[in-house]
Amino acid sequence: MPTPSTPEPASARDATGRYPWPAGVRLARDLGAVIACQDQELCDLGCGTGVVGRAALQAGARRVAFLDGADDALAGLRELLGSEPRASFHLHQWGEVPPGGPYRLILGGDILYREAFFPQLLASIALGLAADGQCLLADPRTRLEEELPGLAQAAGLTWSSVRRSDFTLVSLRPAGAAPAVARD
Ligand SMILES: C[S@@+](CC[C@H](N)C(=O)[O-])C[C@H]1O[C@@H](n2cnc3c(N)ncnc32)[C@H](O)[C@@H]1O
């Protein structure tokens, strides 16, 4: 049993995947303006209720892999989308290679909220992206942690971000790839 002097290590699991998060909802809302999903094979990383990946399916994605570390979130999604042949569901912890990749597109809504897991999260993105791939993350804040671009670089990724109307859109690409091409 942890005592006040021995804090419990951060668990890879939490209960945040039980409801849609603001930047995930906003990315889903603007997805067509941000990136073309038609015929794409992509991954919704830290999918929770799958708000982002479901928008990608609606936008014509060929295949969407829903990844999350919480099995209850995945169970809810399976129930919702079980008959959708383009959807697959994978238990995945940040730091591990994302199953089903490499992906030309990884989407993530509101997953930059656990500073202790930034290196693992960025490692999974680097491991899951195809050489010409792009990861787009949505965050509600106007300012993100200053260490993030450096951590991305250490993971072999380039980092750029732009403030849209009500969320920040981060683009990550393998270092050495052509510049990001999120729609404006
Ligand atoms: C804030 S919620 C965002 C959910 C969804 N993307 C949205 O926009 O509504 C963060 C999600 O990341 C997942 N998550 C958190 N830490 C994780 C980890 N270390 N490995 C895998 N998934 C994790 C949670 O289970 C949760 O579903």
C-alpha cells in the first residue's frame, strides 16, 4: 500500500476514455477542413469513445484502428461499431508499437494531457508512422508544454502547431519527411 512518502507510480490506465473530450469533439467537427480522410487507413490513438475515428469513418476512411489503453473504452466502442467492417479495436499502451501500422495518418483528440507519459506517447507515434506519415493531435489549450517540441525531436519527429478557432492542432512527422500538409 503506498504511503504519503512513497507516491504511487502513474498508472497507464485512467477513466478519461469514458466520455468525449473537447478537443476531440472539435477535431471531429473540423476534420474535413483539416485533413482528407477519404480512402485513408488511419489510427485513432487514445481513442476513448472514438469521437475522432468515428468522424474519419463518416468522412470515408477505408480503415480506422481504434487504440486505447483502457479496455472498457474499447468495449464501449465495440458495442457501438461492432458491425462496422472498417473498424478494428486494439488494446495499446503508449510506448508500444501501435498495432496495424505503419500508418500514413494518426489522429489523436486531447491526448496531450499526461506529462508523465509524453515520452511514451511520442515513441508510439514515431513507431506507428509511415515514413511519409503525419500525426495530428488536437488540444484545447492555447499554450502547450514548452518541452514538447524537444521531446518530439528526441523521438525522431518534427513538431509544428497552429491555433485554429478553438483548439490547437499539432502536426508530427518523421524527421526528414516533407513539411506538414494539414489543410487550412
Ligand atoms: C482525455 S481522453 C481522450 C479521449 C478521446 N481521444 C477524445 O478526444 O474524446 C485520453 C484517452 O487516452 C487514453 N490513455 C491515457 N493514457 C494512456 C496510455 N498510457 N496508454 C494508452 N492509452 C492511454 C485514455 O484511456 C483515454 O481514452
